[in-house]
Amino acid sequence: MSSLDYDIKCNEYRGKAFCLSKKWELTPSSFFKNTEETPASDFKYKYDEELGVIEIYKYTGASMRVYIPERINGNPVTAIYCNCFNGSDVEFVYIPKSIIFIDDMIFNNPNGRITEISVDKNNEEYSSVDGILFNKEKNTLLAYPSGNRQTSYEIPNDVEFIGYMAFFNCIYLSFVKLPHGLKHIDDRAFKCCLNLTDITIPDTVKYIGKEAFCACENLSQEFHNIIDNLTLNSFESVLESNSECVYISKSIVEIREGIFNHKDSIINKIIVDEHNYGFSSEDGVLFNKDKTALISYPPGKTQKSYTVPKSVKHICRSAFSYCSNLSSIELPYGLISIDDLAFYDCTAITNLIIPNSVVDIGEHAFSGCKNLESVILSDNMTRIRMQLFNGCENLTDVVFPNSIKRIETPFCGHEVHLFHGCKKMRNVVIPNSVTSVGKRLFYGELPDISVIYKGITYKSEKRHNRDSYDMPQEFYDAVNGKEKKNDI
């Protein structure tokens, strides 16, 4: 659950709590009295004067059975906050009808002992079945208490959503049956289910959240390797496993750019089901369906050269990142754009020719290409984006076309700049077409660099009494149209 989602949840609660307190003002306290209620003195709580409600944040009693009171000091108890039962020996919790907000992880904390949750049948927000917490409609499973010692559980057929950390730390479960019709498994839903060995994802699931199965040490390698019938939006824990081949089934509708191209990836082949409507693959490389966008070239591929298909118009973000085996790549005429980080840390590439059909190259596109020696840019580009050649240690020659009008630098002065780390760069020719450059464009450890602009050569000079250099201010004034003029 994101911080934004949590804020929305809290705001909704405050609205409901205000209405509830006004409604109950006319109801006698004796109407709510439950003879089994745990005394108020066993809780730490706060009174919200604005809402007129009580919110519990800690249980301090010694009983293993806790009955949350409906009222304290005549005010309705409407919320139970995270860590309420941490460090206690509580095994049973009763939720009265007044509760309209239950914070995350209350029943699934580490070393938790809670085995059963019981919700008053008149509660308008929550319900329980067999000691498990659901929303009122029973289509969302919210919490399976981590102290429950059952080894298997079959989720009811009506459940469509599994909530945030719903099964977190349920170490006794080895088997969970998910219903056909389940659509959404939220972040960390089964995290730290250490003994979970058997679970099958139904083909109705369209989203799996971040770390949903993280630290599920006994799930089979097949489960982690074959990503079937899921949305690959935030399934990092699976993709970071030691998998060389990824299979994408016909039902996958979303794949986050760059998800396969991380530093430690050994993926060498991506295979897409031929019936998938959004994606395709060729020679183990991932494309969109009509092959106009190259999405991912697997970092584990061992071939030294690659020719991008002529149909490709766009190279997506991080598409070739960390492809350390590639030393040569041919880009087709017809290619229009190269996105951010596209060739990040491609350490073996030595030369690049950008076809004249390209109109835009993203930030950091060639950063970390430490063996890159020369780049010829497209004649149809109008700007050079930030940190394009950062860390290109062997770069000596960049041909800026006459179409370039602007060269960007980061907004913050402490960030690295266009040629940061380009230790062998000596001469740069800025075309006369450029009328805007960011400040400190050449700032860094470049003591021997010379820049030619409109026939004038500018040499780097030391700045700020440090081992850092930059072009003189006259250079920046000249390019940005701030030349000093003689008085008439």
C-alpha cells in the first residue's frame, strides 16, 4: 500500500468517524454495554476532540482474550492502530460494531500469537469467517492472523482481493488455495510465509504487488521462474531470482520498463506466448506486439553484436542496460527515439552511430559506457539531455550536429554533468546553432578540455579552490546570448 493510498484510507475514516459520533450522541451508553468488554484501563488510547471518538493504539492488559469496548467514557471507539498487540500474549480479539478503521499489520506482527478474530455481525465495515478478517462484503481478505496454526487454508470463492500484508508472517501455512475469480494480490501479501510450499495463481489475477511472495523460502523454483497469468508491474522478488529464461503468458497486459535489466540479472532469453495481445519476442528479445518498440534486450545474452530490427521506432527505458557482452549494435534508419538509460552500463560498446531519423535521446542514455570512444549523433536532434555521457571514460570524440539548439545540465549544482568522468575528452566543438547551455556544463575533473564555439576556443579553468574545473563564464555568456557589448 502506497503512502497516498494510506492517506486516502485515513481521510475516509475521519469522515465516517465524525458521522458515527454524531449519530451515537443520541444513543444511551448502556445500549452498547457488553459484559465481556475488556476494561478501558487495559488500553492506551487517545480522544479526538474534533471527531468526538476514541482511538486505541496499545493494549497493556494481561488477558489472552481481548474484547474491544464499543465506548470509552461515553465516546465511540472507532479505530485500532498498528502495533496495538505487539509484545502481548493475546490470542483472541473481538471487534465491536463501532470500529470503522483497523490499521495494517495489527494481527500479523512478528512473533504474533493471535489465532482468531471475531467481528460483531452489526459492524458496517468488517466481518469475520472462521477467525479470519474480511471487509463487510467479504470480497476482500484483510488479515489471516499469524498465530493461526493451521497448515492449509482455502480462501472463500467470493474473494477478489487479498489485502496489504494479509498473510504476512503466517509461518504455519504450507498450502493456500486461491479462488478462481481472484483479481488482486496486494503488496507483501504473503511475505515471510516461510513454510509455504504450494500455491497456484489463478488466471483471473491481474495484479501482484511488490514483495508479494518475498521471503517465501520454500516456494518452488518453478513458481519463481515461470511468471504466468500475472501483471509484471512490481514482481521484483521473482525477477531477482537466478532465472535465465522468462516466459510471458498470453494474459500478461503490463510489463514495467527496465524490470529485466538490472545489474545482477542473468536472464538470457525472454519468450512471449504467441497469443499475447500486447507483447512479442524475437531471438529472446522483448518487443511490443507489432515490434515498433524494443522493450528489453536480456543482459545475460552472450552475443557480441546485435542489429535492431528495421520495424523498431522506439528503444524503451533501460532496454539495453547492463548488457555488458554487447560490443557492437546497429540501429535502423527509421528509429525515432531512444529513452532514458537505454544503454546504461553497456561497458563493451566502443562506437555508436545514431541514424538521422532519431529526434530525441533520453537522459543517461549512454552513462556508464566506459569503453565508448566515439558517437555520431543524428542531424535531426535539437537538444542534448542531461548527463548523456556520464562515466564514458574512453570517450574522445562526439560529433554534435548543427541542428542542436540546447544542451541541458541538472538543476542542482552538485549533480554530475554532461562529460563527467570522460577522462580522455580533450576537444569539443559546439555548433553555432546552439543558443542555450545549462550552467556548469563542463564542471568536473576535466583540466585539459578545450571547447570551440563560433571560432573561439575556451579552455577549462580551476574552480572553487578544489580539484574541479569548468569553462570560464565568458563561454556561458557567449552561448546564452549575454556577450558584453562595447558602449557606443
